[in-house]
Amino acid sequence: MRAVVPPVSTRAIAMSSAQTIEPISADSPLQVFCRLQVGQVLSQLPDAGIRLVYQSPDQSKRQSFVFGRERWSILDAESRTYLASEAWWTKNPIGCLKKVRVKSPGRFYVCSLSQTKPEYLLIATTKLLTTDQKRFIENTATLLNHHLSTVRELHRQRQTQQQIEHNNYQIEHQVKSPIALIQIYTEMLLSTVPEQQARSYLESIQSSIQDIHRHLKQLSAQQKPLRIEPHDLSQILTRSINQLQPWLTEKQITVHYSRSPMLLDVDAWQLKQVFDNLITNAIYFSPDRSTIYCTWQIVQQEILIEVSDQGAGLSEADLEQVFMPFYSRRPEGTGLGLSIAQKIIQAHQGRIWVSNLPTGGAKFSLTLPRQQPKLSIVPAL
């Protein structure tokens, strides 16, 4: 049977001038969740007074719930000022119930919701708490901490998303005009240059410009349908390597991969972006005169693709954050390449991860199903 939570009274806390805690107004989803959790505690302690204080991620001031106004109203002025000052707050373990020494009659307990700032569940009662009641309060505090952490992480991700969108608009505006000029001059040179080698360089530049135009279109779109068709994996990888050949030649790096046909259902242009980002990273971190390996093998209904280099490998922090937007070890890097690659692979119903090789160097591994639905959607980057 569902427990019936008794109605409780609420009011804003009277704080000292040194404290700035915002009283609750309209209920947000976070506030509703907090109110429900405190209500569950009151179902176990119907005569208690409870004060919940926390920092809302979308508010500049801390938020406050107060339940059981009768319990707080009997405090003398000195005790009320002392509790409002939060001088009693210490960095206790999260979800660990501690006593608060107050001169007023009654017993006061606190459970910290944070170890870095005063966020807590403060309870005033006239009775000793039983072991079960203490455990229930500690479990509630732990749940509140977990929920607050999740809400803050979602808020951080929303802010990151907004920053990415802002950067996308700036990039699109600043890059379109110079790219258009480069395209015009390249077409003029193609019509006048007879040498085959020079024409091949110009055609590579022209192909890169077309890719840039596609990137710009994608930046301005929240969602873009994948064009799923059978493609040869070897040909997609060859196009990526050919565009990066000048850099490979400069560092005398060899890319070793199979030329044997391997058909799978993918969006060829999107998958080429993934290879562009992975091989560019591998070139940057590879020593001169080394080798980059691109291998693949069929594993049941999937294909496992691995791109590895002979560089210094990744640190523990890199391994944890390498796919996070704006995280980059390259001074000129935007930190978006690997994040975009991850989104593309996920849109293809695949997975991508990174590890260090025992012999040194990093290895990016990704799996893709060999057959795909004919239409999928790229998640917003």
C-alpha cells in the first residue's frame, strides 16, 4: 500500500543579512522532486521540522524548503541566528547524519548533500531518532545528492550545447566567403593547368572544398538525415587518406590498410568525416617515419574497425574525456572532431572507444552493423 504523506506547511527561512537563500516560488521539476523526498521523511517523522537548502543549477542563489513551521517557531532568537549563520556546517560525508549542538530544547540533526558548500537536510525533533529513522534520512539525503548531481550535469550539457551552436553560427559566417573565393580560383586554375600532377592536387583541393561546404550545411542544421547505402569501406578510407597525403608525405608516415573490398551500409560522407578525424589525430601524434594502421574484421553481424598509431599514447585524463566537446590536446584543435565522430558512429547504431597499445600509441576502435535501416537521423551535435 502506498504511504500517505501528510500535508505540511511551508514558508521562507528568515536568514541573517550574511546569508542569501532564495525562497521557493513556482515549482520546477527539481523542486517537486525535493518536496516529495522531504514529504517521505515527514511520513516517518510527522512532528519534525525540516529545512532543505541546496544550490539550484539555473539559479544564482541557493534554494530553501522549510517544513513544519511550528517546530522552528519555538526557537529562541539566539538559536535561530546560529542556525541561519550555518557556522555549524562542516564537510561531513554525504548522507551521514550528524548532531548539531543548539541551546534550544529539542534535538537537531543534519545530513550534508555536498562536501564543498553548505547544502544540507536539517531536522529538528523532540524525540530520539531510531536506527531505522536515521537510515531512512541518510538514504533520502544520498538520493537528493544523486538527483542534484544529475540535474547539474544536464544543465552543464545544455550550456555546452548552446555554446556549440553559437560557435557553429560564427564558423559558418566567417568561413563561407573565403571558401567561395578559394573554389573560384581553383576552378580557374583547373581550366588553365595542363600538368596531370598539378591537376590532381587541384582536384584534391576542390574535393576538400566540397567537404567543407557540406560541413557548413551540417553546422546550420540541428538534424540531418543519414543517406544509408552500400559502400566499399576501403574506398571511403582511400579518399580520406588521399586528402591527407601532403601531411603524410611531410612527416614520412605510412598508412597501412587493406585494399580488399568490404561492403557495408553507411552514409559514406559521414563515415569519411570519422576517418578524417581519427587519421588527422593519428598523424598529429605520430612520430616522423612511423606507421598508422587501419584494420577491420567481421564479428558476427558487425564490423570492427581499428585505427592505431605509434605515438606516446593517451593519459588517464585523455582516456576519460577524449570524446567530450571542446576537449583537445592539440593547441590549434577545436575539441569537436572526436565528439562529432562519436555522434556519427552512434547514429549508425555503432560504438566507438579508445585505448592504449601495450607497445605504445593509441588505438581507436569502432563497431558498425553491416546492414542499416535506409533512413536514420544524426543526433544534434
